[in-house]
Amino acid sequence: MGKRVGMEVSIALAEAACQADVDVVAAYPITPQTHIVEHLSELVADGHLDAEFVPVESEHSAMSVCIGSSAAGARTFTSTSSQGLALMNEVVYIASSLRLPIVMVVSNRSLSAPLSIWNDHSDVMSVRDTGWIQVFAENGQEAYDHVFWAFRVGEDRRVLMPVMLHIDGFILSHMVEALEMVDKELVKKYLPAFQPIHRLHPDNPVTMGAFALPELYTEAKKAQDEALKASWPLILQGWEEWAQLTGRRYSPVETYRTEDAEAVLVTMGSMGETASEAADRMRARGEKVGVVKIRLWRPFPFEQVRKALGGARVAVVFDRCVSFGGPGGPVASEIRAALYGEAVRPKVVNFIGGLAGRDVSPQDFQNMVEEAVSRKEDRQEAYRIYGVRG
Amino acid sequence: MDERSRLEAERLDKENVMTEIKTYGPKNLPLEEHFAPGHRACQGCAEVLALRLALKALGKDTVVANATGCMEIVSTPLPTTSWVVPYIHVGFENAAAVCSGVEAGLKALMRKARLPKKLIHCVAVAGDGGTADIGMQALSGALERGHDMVYICLDNEAYMNTGIQRSSSTPYGAMTTTSPPGRLSFGQSTQKKNVAEIAAAHGIPYVATACPSYPWDLMKKVQKAALVEGPAYVHILSVCPTGWRSQPEESIELGKLAVASRVFPLYEVEDGRYKFVPKPPKQVPVVEYLKKQGRFRHLTDNMIEEIQRNVDEQFRRLEAKVRISLEAPQEPQE
């Protein structure tokens, strides 16, 4: 049994990286990620963590340093948000293409303009197709646990993929929560040392980052896609072994009261708890409402989504980002793709909301469900931005 | 001799790499190649020659982080590579950052006893575009943070790989595909950015300029750069027959003329002190250097005079720095 503490989630994430004994941390300050790396630099300064803390001059260089250190075979950690993630976008793609198991916590935040520091998933969607394993934490405990999971899965020689751990900025990052920390022995048991297949070292020289002509590029990309999909069983195994050690069980898609649900709310991140509250309230009134929470964003859990939503009459997908001039909500677009081939499938209604920290209450979710049930239209472009003025 | 120099001396000895270069002679060159033949560089490319010499000076215990550019494109078409030493290419603007990451990673792993202790040179290699333009921020960051690494800029004075576009390192008056002479233009309208001076302004322990037309000098400087603890910067002028519209067989001669005309003086900045290394050769007029290159063909006599005046002025400033450095006390005095 681990130690139960009350701790700010950002601090807990830094403590987890410290417990994972990371070798290199490279990061640039950006709100609301700052507390994570501030605490890591303190841990290094006080000698609790033996790591190189590289205070880079930009996020682009943060990820570039991470690529260099991971390629040298060092366990590497970073964290960013929003504009920082957008700035490093180029190299985020390269980290996964070079198969470097960097772990990055993204404290999710809106993208400018207008400039805003508050939480939504606009930054997430800018890196949706970068080839990283991506997972959302719903609360502080999940966030803490997934740092170990991320290193364990990403560094597995059968995976070798970078992992992005998404936490909602402020809502999660700056929240003091009760959580259970694991002890040293457990970490040792769960997370073996990083043993890369190749590293940049004169004893066994390799060339990384060569260029490909059209004759080879397609094959390289197919291999990458297959490798990401092939990480699936190791992702599950990582969760299974964590459950055996801690009793805390995770899955790609989590369901809440969906057994006989006619309407199902679909969320990602910390909104899952608010949606669950809404479901409870509606259940209390006799309405059959459940919640599906997408935890694993990449590789996308198609089969689990189909299974979770198969019995519902309406799926109310709540997005926190706008895909302008396109499908509106990126999550709804994915859900729709997962369900398209099914003979019997729920009507999919897409709401976009909670942009840049705008509060979404249980009542809001209830309103969405009511509107969705009465809605005739079942086309993706009929998405609605919820709670907007004018 | 400190621990680091001792380790390095032992290694050089073991691999039959010269420890001190006194006399010029091909037989004195280390035989080992770290950049293999079979690359696709143009005929007469002095950049690839500089790279080959630099790697001979560095030896096999070297990791290279290369920016996108000519040297990357000529050396690594999948599934082949010309690199005998460990090599990584990530992007255009971030060779310095990637290199500092490699350095940090290896340092941490050695300190934590996950890797045996060994002196490994972490070297970033980039062109002038990847250094003076798009890579400037990452370079400045890495130099300021004090990583134990060498940054080598192979300066061929334009974006040759993408088809000879101007960079901030293109000299005044030069024709490139984006600084074409025309009715309203005389070619590049700005003066060449002096990145060696910018590097020196970071207060790093070692900065040098070099040219493969002076191969021994180049190798000595690269060795020195690798041996100092902390960041070192070596700026190497690399003649590019394709972009300069010069004769491939004249690349070495052209490099010598760049130095002799004082367009590209060779010097070192050690702990802030400037020194001409080697001694500047007898000055030749700038026109001797310019007339061998098609990129300056359009220049009028007046413009050549203007360039000569500017070269002289820049050299005087450099001389002043060298003079002040000689006057400055070598050690703090009682």
C-alpha cells in the first residue's frame, strides 16, 4: 500500500518523473505547465534526482534536446502546453518517427488568438497525427500513475514510441488532490531500466534520421503506423500489471453507467467527472444516461468505442476544440468513423464547449443530453458550439 | 595535464592520430576515415573536404548531430550512410539543441554508471543557413548553457542545397537565386553576418575560423575545440563551385585567396583573447578573389572598391582586437 498524500497534481507528476529516475529533463516555461518542471528543477537542485536539467531557450529546442538525449539512450522527460506544443510541432513528429520513447506531459491549453492561458483541447488536436501514444488523465491519481505507465510502455523494445500524457491545464494541473503514491520497490518492479536497441555511442555507431526517396518513404510510414498499432497489447499489459501491483485498473475506454443507457455522453479528460455527475442526476430522475470516457486517444480504441456505444440510441460527444470549416469536433469525427460501418448505431450529436476554461457544469451536460435526444439531424456538420453568446 | 587532456592524449596516441601537427604532408594525415567515400557531394566541394578533415581530427569517439543541408543530403539516402561515426539528423534549425541533448544524455548516463566513462566528442555540424539564420536561436541557447560540445559551421555562403538562395552569411554583392542582380539590384545588398563574433560574444572558451585550404590548421583548430571543456565554435569557410560559379579544380586556390585577400581572416578567440592563426599571408587585392567567381561577375569597379574598403576596415578592427589581446595580461597579476 502506497502513501496517501494531498498534493498538487503538477507536483505529483514531477515526483513521479523523479521516482522513475529520469536522466534528462529539458523544458521551457509556459503556463500552465510550469509547476511540473519547476519542481523537477528543485528535485535536481536538492540532489533528490540525479538528472541533467536542460533549461532550453524554446520549446522547439526542448523537444530537440529530448530527441538527442533519448537517442543517446537516456530516460527523457519534458512538459509543455499550447503555444509551446505548437512551436515544437515539427520535432514532435520526428521524435515518433525516430522511435524515441520520450515522455511528455501536456498541460492542455487553448491556442491563440485571442491569447488565452486557460484549458481546452486545441493544443492536443494540433499534434493528433504525430504518431505518439496519447493518453488522457481524468484526475490526479490517473495522471501520477500514467507517468510510470508511459515510460514502461514507451520504452518496451516491442514498442519504442514516445508517449504524451494529457492533463487539463489548471483544472487538473493546479488542483490539490488526494492521491496514493507508490513506493520505490513497486517502481523497481514495474519499470525496468531503459535498454534501447540502438543508441548514439561510438562503440556501435548508427545513423539516425536519414532521408528517404519516394521508393522508401511509404514503406517507412507503413512501418511506423503498424508499430503504433502493435503497441496495443503492450499498452494493455502495462495497465494490467499496474492493476496487479496497485489495484488501480485502467482501460482504453472507460464506461460509467452505460449498461442500459439510451443516451451516452462521450468525453475526454477531466470533464469525465462532471459528465458522470450529470449522469447520476439524470439517472436519479429515471433517465437512462451513461458516460463513455476516452482515455487512450492514440492508438484510437475503435473496437472499444463501438462496444461501449453499441447499445445506445444517442451518443452526445463533447469536444473541446474546433476543427474549423470541417467536422467541428475532432473527437466526434473519430467516434462517427468508428460507428459508420455498424448496422445498428446511435445517432451522434456533437457539442463543442469548455473552450479556454469556460466552465461546463453538470446542468450543461444535462441540457446537451436533452437537446441531443430531441435533435432530428444526424450529420456531423450539424455540430453546435454550446453556451456561446450571439 | 588535467584528466580530460590526459584521456584525450592517450586516445590520440592509441589511434595513431597526430597529437601535434608540425609539418604538412599527406603521410601525416590519420588514415582512418570517419566520413566514407561514396557520398554525393558535387565535384570540387570544399565543404565535404572540411568535414572529412574535421572528423579525422576528432577521431572515432565522436557523435555528430547534423542539420538539414548539403552534408546531410549527400551522405544519408536510406538505406545507405557515409557516416562511420554515430550520427543523427533531426531538423534544419536544431543541430545545436540536438547535440546538447546528446551531450546531456551521455553525461547523465556516465555519471549514473549506466555507461562506462569515456571521452566522447559531441559535435554539431550545420551550414550557414542552419547556423546564421534558422539555427541562430538554438546555437545561442546551446552556447549560453555551456554544454561540452563543438559546433562546426560549414559556411558556403548561401542555401546551396535548395538551389543557391541568399542567407545572412552571403557576402555583399554576391548573386544568388534570391539576390539576383537586376536593373534595380546589384545582388546581395547586406553585409555578411559575422557568426564567429556572435559566438565569441557568448564568452565561450574557444572560437576559431578555418578553411580546408589550410588543412592542418583546420584540424588543429577542431582538435583544440574538442579538447576545451565547454562549448567551442569553429566557423569554416567552404568553397562551393556550384553556388559560387567557380571552377571545381580551383576550390583550394579560392580558399587561399579568401584568406589572403582578408575576406575571410583565420583567427582564434581563446578565453576572449584574439590571435591570428596562422599568421596572415601577404595581402592580395580582393579583386583577385572575386574575379574567379561567377557570382561576382556583375560587379562594377566601384563596387569592388567598396568591397575592398569594407574588407580593409573589418580587418583593421580584427587587428585591433588581436593587439588588445596581446596587451592584456595572460594571467591575473598580483
